[in-house]
Amino acid sequence: ASDPNKVAGLEAKLAELRMQQTTAERRNKELQQSLQQMQADFEQEKQQLRSQLADAERLAYQRQIEAASWEKQVKEKIQALQESDRALKALERERSEAEKGWQKGRDAQGQE
């Protein structure tokens, strides 16, 4: 029939293979759990980054609106200053002309 040593050797080899299979299954399960944790961490980080990006875009939009408002205010102030400057120059010309007229009037009175 069959050789008892050969049978014993095959049984030992089978036991070793079953142990290797159990170890491989355990390692595979550990790797799957690790992969699932990495995927969960990745998803969480991705959501955080999306949230930060949305916050940055919102802030940039607000800053853009503020800058446009400030630019408008500065332009309005410049325009008001230019109008005041023109009005002041016009008043200075009128005063200068009035002084010349008054001086001419005094000179004419002095010659009479």
C-alpha cells in the first residue's frame, strides 16, 4: 500500500501549508483594514481641503468686493478734491481780478 513515512511527510507539508494560508489570510485582513482606514483618512482630508478651498474662494470674493468698494470711494474722493481745487482756483481768479479792479479804482481816484 502506501508508505507511512511518505504519508507523514505529506501530512506535515499540508499542516505547514494550512498554517501559511492562515497567516496569509490574517495578513490580508490586516492590509484590508489598513487600506480602509487610509481611504477613510483620505476622504476626510479631501473634505477638509474642499472646505478650506471654499473658505479661501469666499474670502477672495469678499476681498475683491471690498477692493472694488475702496476703489470707488477713492475715485469719488479724488473727483471731489479735483472739483474743490477747480472751485478754489476759480475763486482765486475772481479775487485777483477784484483786487486788480479795486487797485485800478484807487489809482483812478488818486489821479483825480
